[in-house]
Amino acid sequence: SPNGIRLENGSYVIPVEPERITRPTLMIYGIEAAKADYMKGGLDRGEFLERLACDDKALVIVPGGGDYGHIQNPRRLFHRAVADFLDLGAIAR
């Protein structure tokens, strides 16, 4: 959630092990948020994506968006990325 990361950054968190994620996964960022230091974890985003234990996965970086990309000006691009990902999952089944 938009405010969850701020709470998590203030306390100890257990790093996510991408190899344990087996469900379809969409990683989506607004480009401005993707540039921010607090959004950088222990792995490069591409490396994290590659290590996911699922075939149905995507990384989308929305141009012009930030932490609240789903409600900012490029929100239609954000919404389209989510809809396309969900639609591709339906096609694969």
C-alpha cells in the first residue's frame, strides 16, 4: 500500500525470498518511485523478477508516475498494465 512501505522501513522486515513466490506476480512502479532510494531493495528489480518461481510474471515501470501512480496523471497506463496482466493470465488458463 502507499503508506505501508514507510511503516516497514521504520522497523525490521524479513527480506522476501523470490524463489518462494509461486503465484502470478506483477511488479509495477511509477518511474519516479522506481528512482527513489527507499524503493531499492537488496536485489535489482530484474534479478528479483528472474528469481521468482513462477512463469506468469511481469515488471512494468509506468512513465510519469510516482508512489501514487494509480491515482496520478498516468493512472490509465497503470490501470492498463494491471488489466493486461490479468487478461494474459486468463488467456493462459
